[in-house]
Amino acid sequence: MTPNRCPTSITEIKYHFQQHLFLPRLPAAIPWAECNPGLWLSMYVDYAKSLQLANLKESQSETVLPSMCSKEQSSSAILGRSETQECLFFNANWERDRTNQTGVEPCYGDKDKRRHCFATWKNISGSIEIVKQGCWLDDINCYDRTDCIEKKDSPEVYFCCCEGNMCNEKFSYFPEMEVTQPTSNPVTPKPPYYNILLYSLVPLMLIAGIVICAFWVYRHHKMAYPPVLVPTQDPGPPPPSPLLGLKPLQLLEVKARGRFGCVWKAQLLNEYVAVKIFPIQDKQSWQNEYEVYSLPGMKHENILQFIGAEKRGTSVDVDLWLITAFHEKGSLSDFLKANVVSWNELCHIAETMARGLAYLHEDIPGLKDGHKPAISHRDIKSKNVLLKNNLTACIADFGLALKFEAGKSAGDTHGQVGTRRYMAPEVLEGAINFQRDAFLRIDMYAMGLVLWELASRCTAADGPVDEYMLPFEEEIGQHPSLEDMQEVVVHKKKRPVLRDYWQKHAGMAMLCETIEECWDHDAEARLSAGCVGERITQMQRLTNIITTEDIVTVVTMVTNVDFPPKESSL
């Protein structure tokens, strides 16, 4: 039956739903909504009731929908939670996204993660307009909600989530209000068996509540870390809820392509966001980046802001989306290709980049939302440093990041990863010490190369500014092999050239010294990210008070400057 033809019987409605995996929701969403409502609305209601009856029978029989009767379902019942296997699906932008408009969406996910259903809608002058319905990732805000109810007061876009198969079929809006004392009403007499039923159920509910609480405490206790350090700065509030990722989202243009997919500029309500789309074969990278962003304390000015993550498409053709803040200036690499930087701009970019990496490397216990472990990025490069409008840097792309949990070894399965051009000598040699500090020093080698890229495009020194080149591009070209990098970096111990005339500027001379200590062949001699941040702050402050006549004197005294220690507390 085509959408343009009006139904004449419940059989046609049922056939249409079964063919297109549709289920009844609101009349406005049915393809024949413009038909005579008196003719088909009653058939719609009858069919909805028949589905409810089928759902009731389903709970009593294992022969109906066998795909829902799994080990996961039985284990979830023991844990006292409702397992979600499928949800009602609707997409208002189905033509643009090339999906079905409506249907039933199977919910996939890891066995130890919960699955939920969600619904988003608008209320335009009393008219309900559904935006999207479907499956939702594990979210504590949705736990143990059997009904899909929005409780926030007058949101622009209404959102609700729940647990249970097809629980998003019905949704409602009940804003939280102050409870008023009810007026006295006549008390209806209780049946004689009421007390017996009450005394029987209350102990059972208490026991179930104790079991659930004990399991929750056990799970969180296993994830806890012993406090070992005091945080050096306030990490700020916890990251935003991934619920934001479900508001109306429109892809606008591709901004970048990389090893794990492409990055789109998109519009989320009235603001721009970045959407990184991974193919399903790169699920591990998407999962790793999502888990790192979801760690406690990952909200920081110099770390890219995370907004949400979700799966898009059918079970056969699934894309994995990661939604973050969008920065128009793009990556540091792209910015340096088209622009030179002044001394103050160089210092601001370098200092904020160092502070972001220092915070990433830091182990911070005792936060409100848990323990932030130390994290090694493992792919530091100018492409993975983004610039805000004021040239503040923020670290991005955590697909290869490695977190260090207390009492757990990093293992020996994390070898030569990252971008060859930025690999440290010990990585190129395959001689990595699989300890936390060794991985952090690998990041610092790469940071030294990024600082060199900044220096090569700085106008501070009295000399020509080089055309932008990647590290070692002058020595081995744009596409070096692993053997090329081993020959240049490990055997010949070469590094990108530091121009002689850079040394004539007091600040650039100090920066060159810092760069050399970052990319030192001896990993244990390298600076920490916190020390680099403090040094850049100090050298900027020093050069701002130097006059032209003082430059020669300061350059000769640069080796006597008291730099912060290599292992800074920042």
C-alpha cells in the first residue's frame, strides 16, 4: 500500500506497519495522516490495543520474539533492572539522514552496559512535533525509569528516556512542582486483605532495595582508586550530559578527514558543533575516545569540550558519532600554514597547549565525580591541537589515549602507535618501558616538535620566516616510512633545524633551549608538560620588560636564567 492511498481496513494498517517496521505513535506521524481521521483513527486505536495485548502475551511466553529472550535478559532481572532490547524509532529528518522515518530499532551495546529508549519533541503553540525516538547509550539519568517523562521546567526541546522495551512509545511532560498539602478527602475503606498484602510486599521490596544498593556499592568500589596525590588546580565541574547529542543536529560540511574517519561542521539548535564520524570497523577508537571523555574531571579549558556520542544508521550500516565543541580556526597545523605568529601569540598558544597536556598527564583523586587517572595521549601533533578564537589551544583526538589505573599495569600490547613523524626514538626502536612515566615522556618528545613548528612561523627573530613545514619534512619529505624515521631520528640522532638567528632574540633563545630538552634522545632527561608551561610564562614575562638595548646582554645571560625544575608540579 502506498502512502498516498488511504487504508480501508485494520489488515491494511497492520500490513503497512509490518512491511516498514512501523508501530503506532501519534496520528501526525502516520503516512496517511491527511486521510479522513474518522475512517482510520479507530482502526489505529484497535491495532494499538492488539499490540499491547501481544506485549502482554510476550511476557508469558518464550516463543514470541525469541531474539529478546537472552542470557542478558535473565541476568538483568537478577540485578533488579529492566533490560531494553528494542525501542520505537522515529526520525523527523529521515530523508536527509537516509533512514526509515519510523520503525522498531534494535538496541545494541556491551553486555555490562545498560540500554535505554528516548524521545525528543517540541511543543509549538500546543502542537506536538516529534524530533527523534530510538535507542540510547548507558546513562545514569535514565536508570530505573519505566515511563518516558520530561520533568525540566519549560525546555526548548523536550527530552525523556526510560528503560524497557518500547517504553518510549508514550512520552509526557510533567514539570517538577512544589508538593502542596492535600485537602482532606473521604477515606475509602480498604479491603480486608489489604494489610496482609502490604505486610507481604514491604519486606520483599526492602530486600530487593538492599540487594540493588549492595550491587551498586560493589560496582563503584571496584572502580575506585586510592588517593595518592593532591590536585594542583580546580578541575571544574563534571562534563556535560551526553543528552545534548540528541537535540536536532544538522551536518553542514566536511572540515577534515583522518585515519579514523571524517569531521563535520554541524548545527545543534543555534550553535555550531563538530561531529567526528567513525566507520563501524573503527569502533575501538570511537569507544576509547568516548571512555576517555567520560572519565571524571575531563572538563578543562585546554581539553576539547565533549558534548555527546551516539550510533547512527541500521544494524547493517552503522556509523559512530562523537560530538564536540567546534572551533572555526581549526587545528594548529592548518593555522600555521596560512598565518605567521607574533612572539606573544606564540607564547599564548604554547603555554595553553602545555597546560592542557599537563592536566591530561596529572593523576587527580578526590573529585566530586570520582578519580581522574593520569592519561597519555600517544598521538600529540599539531593536527590534534585545536585553536579557539582567542588562540587558546585545546588538546583533541583521544582515540589512542591510554589511562593509567592505580594498581594496574599498562601491559605490553601498546607498541608503535601514533604518527610516524612524531614518534620518539624509543618508540621507533621498539624499546618502550611500559610504565606510566615512559608514556608521558613520549608525549613530551612530540610536544617539542610542535613547539618547533610554532617557532618556525614566528616573526620575533630578526630574520626571514620560513614557509610552514612539518617536522623532518626538509630531511625526509612528506611521507616518511618507518625505516626513514629510524635512520634519521635513532641512528643519526637528527632533529629539525633551529635557525641561528633565532638565538638573537632573548625569548626565542630560551624557547630553543626548552625545545631541545623536550626532544632529548634520553627520555628521562625530557621536561614535563607542567615545566614547559611555567618556562613559557617566565620567558614571556622576561621578554616583555626587555628593551632593544638590553637584548644583546640578555642573550649572553640566557644560560644563567633560573628555569623551573624539569618535573614541575603544574
